[in-house]
Amino acid sequence: MLEYLLWNLKRHGVTDIVLSVGHLSDVIVDHFGDGKHFGLSVRYVQEDSPAGTGGALALCAPLLQERFLFLNGDTMFDFNVLDLALAAARSDALGCLALRKVDDVSRYGEVVLDGMTVRRFAEKQAAQPGLISGGVALLKREIVNRIPAPACSLEKDVFTPLAEAGLLAGKAYGGFFIDIGLPETLDDAQISVPAWQRKPALLLDRDGVLNINHGYVCSPDRFEWTRGAVAAVKAANDAGLLVLVLTNQAGISRGYYTELQFQAFMAWINDQLRAEGAHLDGWYHCPHHPTEGLGDLKTDCDCRKPKPGMVRQAIADWQLDPQRCLLLGDKRSDLQAGEACGVSGALFDPGHDDLLEAVHHFVLPRLLATPKHSNSYS
């Protein structure tokens, strides 16, 4: 379960992890180590005796940043974490909870929300629809000062008084949700959580789709978003899709910029997206060219579109179902790369089309419903 939680955090760009561990902690520490094998930095805080969720958080205080994510280790809630960070930044509250609408609040107790302000936590009651805490919160470090005792419940002893004082915010999200606190839900998780991880994916060409193709773009001063690009990536994130970029980069082969410069530039693009509550889950590039290039980079490779190498690698890395992927490209060669792997797509015209409209009218209806194959989203 922790692997799935950390995988989901990592794709949102959250890589500095503190695990509060207690019973059988050695099993967890031995498995994750320092986190490098998982592409993370993992540190541990040992809970020698049961301290409750509040006491456990207090023990973590020396390692916490001014704003941090808090997650329950036995709950999976899939939503756009970066949107929660935006919501929290716009609020004066000490914490912002990710809330989930469910058909039956009786097991959990209901969270009563007024706008974005959490007013109260209702006791467990008769089966009825409502909002519950999804086990994820964006908190300010000063909340630790509100923990009243070495062993206490964060939900009852900290969040409830904060709600009564109007200092707790919340935002409702959809998305996959499971709490493995019962034997039957733990059994269900064996199938539902791995199935959830095989997420639908939006595959994007970069130059000509995500940004205007000014020719060998690899610096912020030459970068220009296409219309609706940032909002489109966020809409896909919000809908639970993976967003992956697949781009030919012959500028590397020609010596215009290096691999390191390209990777740094892609990281810069992702930073711009994150500032708006969006993100790329990953990117793939081909540095080769069949007739122009330096040394070994001058080669007729399998990764340069229309060859399918990048699409095939993305499918393998993310365990993608090709029938639940769509590719947007500005050239026929982009679509050919996808088609060779069973991935359908559409041509995007950066001079005419809006990427947000493409996501709303082409991508989401097909990936979140019965797939329909088409080369046009208009």
C-alpha cells in the first residue's frame, strides 16, 4: 500500500517523504531504505509506543517544512494533489482537507463544508450520502502547536477544534478512493489498487502541441505555450489521466543543446505547470537523427517518430493499456508512432486549435467513457 501511495506522490513531484513508523517498522525501513531505489528521499520517525495520529505528527515536527502534505498510510485517494496545494495557498486556514463524496458516510462520519470552510465533523450516523475526509491534508507546520497531548487523534483533538474556530478548509474531489481498514476492503484492494494504477493516459507531442514550434526550442526565452495548454494539462490531471510527453529532439543530435540542457528545460516546463496546479507525469525524447548528427546520435533509430519506440517505452514504464491512451500530435508521423502500438489519436493544429478544447471535447469523452476511434476532435 505504501508503494502505491509513494508512487502517486512521486508523479505529482512530491519526493521528500517522512514515514512515521511503529509496529514492525523494520519491515518498512528494510523495504524502502533511503528511498533512492524508488526515486525518493525517505526518512523515518519511530513511534515507540502508540501515539495516535496527532502524537505521531508531533514526533515528525523537526522534519516538517512550513507547508506539508499529511497522508494516512491505509487510505488511497487519487486526486490532483497540486490543486489542493493551490486551494490551501488561497486560504488563511491552518490546514486544507481533501474531501471525498461517498454514498454512505455512516462508517466514517460526515464533514460539513460551507464554501471552502469546514464547519464541523458530524458523528457516525445513518447511511446517507455526504463528504468524508479522504485521509490527505495540506497543513501548515504551526498546526503542530495545536496538538494537545503526546498521544492523541489528529482528527478529533486537532481538526475538530480548528473547524470550530473556522481555521480548517476543505475541498471536495472525485477519483479512486479506498480505505483498507476493514478485512473486506483490504481484500478488495488486492485487485482494485493495482487496477487503479493502470491509469488512462494522454500522450502529447511537445513542439507544436504543448508549445509553439519555433524550431529547436530549449530555453525559456524561446518557449511559448499553445492556446489552452496549461489549462489542458490541468484538466487531464484533474480527471485522473497520466500526461506524458513524447518528443523528437534532433537538436541534441545536431549539437544545438545537450541531453542535460534538454532535461533541465523539461523540468523548467514542469515547474511552470506546477505553479498552476498541473504537472507532467513524465517525458520521453529521441535525441537521434538518421542523416544529421554527431557521432552515435546520427543513426536510424527505433525511437524517432514515426517509429514507435517512445510510445512502446511509455506503455512498458507505466503499464498502460493502449486502448485507454490517446495521442495528440501536430504531424501525421506522431499518430503513426501511436498507431503502431495500438494507440489512437488526433492531429492538433496550433494555429487553429485550442488544447483545452481538444482535451474536453476529444480526450476526456473517449478515455473516461467507451473509447471511440477518430482522427478528429472537432
